[in-house]
Amino acid sequence: MKDISTTDHLTPFSCQYTPQIPELLLKLNCSIAISTYQAGKLIFLSPKDENSLVQLPRTFSKPMGMAQDKKKDKLALACKDEIIIFSNSKDLATHYPKSPNKYDALYVPRVTYHTGPLDIHDLRFGVDGNLYAVNTLFSCIIKINDDYNFSPYWTPPFIDKLVSEDRCHLNGMALKKEVPKYATAFNQGNTFQSWRENITTSGVVFDLDTNEVIAGNLAMPHSPRLFGEDLFVLLSATGELVKIDINTGKYEVIVKLDGFVRGMDLHKDYLFIGLSKLRKNSSTFGKLDFAEKANHSGIMVIHLPTGGIAGKITYLSSLDEIYDVHIIPDKIRPNILNTITADFKSGLMTPEATFWAKSNDQ
């Protein structure tokens, strides 16, 4: 394992990785984006060369779900009480005042939706640029717009009213033909946080078109994803990646990992899966059988056609829990600006040109 830290002591966000990871990212021509609400960061992991990685952590308030509009080269990030939309400018990246000619992308904040604290989990761009989100607090899937804090799109049939009670821990969403098609939840309860009662055995997958449960008795399902016509889900409580038969509800275990799995993205034949370290003082995590083994966080890379492990990144400090994982394609050194520091106010974009404004004190 190689260490991204260059000192003997552990610097913030120190991590180790198997030797093949940098070369793989270079060959795939991509970077990894990680959201960690526990550390309050969105992190870009990129190949520095064939032998080493470099990372860029940016501070956000409780970052959770991420979304990509690859056609328009936009990112979206769900935070504690807002969703921020970023647009990429390669020209602003090239002339970034602090590090010119260093980055091949720069995601700059362009729109902020003030949603309020909805505990948004999964987030996706859909048809016509619509932004869909899983509103876990109100147990529904929503559309984001500038008219309301949220507009309900789909609610599980057993939820009798929209209240801020996180009744079934609806958390994951998969789109088909750019509209929500499948969703995951921890149970089918209709009372305040009812999902906590039998958390490791009551998970379900919904078909939003039919309002039916197509798979049940799942171990804390997260991150449903359609790869082609196949539906994959992470079973967090067992550390398993599974492929679900949407006709029978049965599933095939593709790979079993020693960790709490949540957040994944596929790029070409490689699946990047987030691992979280279990909180020892958590009444929820304490119920899991593999709590002793889930003692680290990071990224597992799986070669999906074979189910083989292609590499691993392990964090040694600062980062314990990951929510979402996305691959940023065709970029091997992206940057992103938050709205906490003033940098983003100086990057100006028009349809024809970009500018970095000079501060008044220069």
C-alpha cells in the first residue's frame, strides 16, 4: 500500500492505496469524487502520475448526495439545508489565480436552492435538467425548483401524510430514461423512525411505476443503480454488492466486502464503492454482525464483469464515513470552489468568455 501523506505522522485525510490505483485512474481518464457528511467535505481524488494520487478536499455543510449532468458538465451537491449547482469552466481552471495551468476543470457555484434541512440523500439530474432528490426526512422523492422548498414527486403508498418524521428511511434512487424508477428504504413503516426496530432485515426496493415492493428482507439497502438493464444495490449491513432480479425479487451477491458499503458509481467496467467505518457508540451500527471488521473507510474498486477486486483506497485519518461516490470522467485534475470562501465570486462566466475579477484592494 502506498501512502498519500509524505510525512511520518498522519496529516489530515491521509490515505493508503494499492499500487495499481493511480495507473487505473490514468487509463480510465477520470477522478473520484467523495462526499463525507461526517468530515464536512467533498473530496476529489486524482492521479498525480502512474504511481501516486493527489486529493483536494473542500468544506461544505453536511455534504450528502451528488449529481452529475454530463452533457452540460454540471455537478450538484446536497448539503445540510441547501443544494448547490456547479458549472465547469476549463478556461477559469487554466487561469485560476492561485494555481494557473494546474487544473483541467473548475466547478464554480452558479445556483443555490434553499431547501431547508430535509436530510436529502440521493440526488440526480433527470429529463430536461430536472433535479430529483430523496427527501428522507419527509419520506418522499421530490423535484427541486425555485417555487417551493420541495415539490413531492413520489411517496411510498403506505405513507399517509408528509411529515418530518423519517418514517421508513427512504434513501436511494435509481433513474431509468432520466426519471426515477427504483427506490430503497429500510422498511415500510408509517410512524416516527419505525425503521430502527428491525434495521438489518426489513429493507425494501420499490418500483415507482407500480408502487410495488420488488425485493424485501434486505440488510439496510443503499445506492440503487441501473447499469444497463441490471439493477444493483448495496446491502450496507452485510457489506454486499448485489444484483437484483426485478421479476422475482431474488438477488445474486456479486462481491462481499468487510465494511459498511454506501455510495457507488460505474465507469467503463470498473465499479467504485464507498466504505465507511462504523461508529462504535452508535445504537444502529452496533447491531451489525461485522462491526469489528468495519474499522476503516475508503474506496473499493471492483472489476464488474468478473467481480474481482481491482484496488483499494484506505483512509487513515479524518474521514470515517462516506455517503456518495461519483466518477468525474475525462478529468484527471479537477477543482471545485465552495461558497464559504470568497474565491468563487471572482470567477466570471459569460456565453462567450471568462474572467477572473481583480479585488478592489489590489
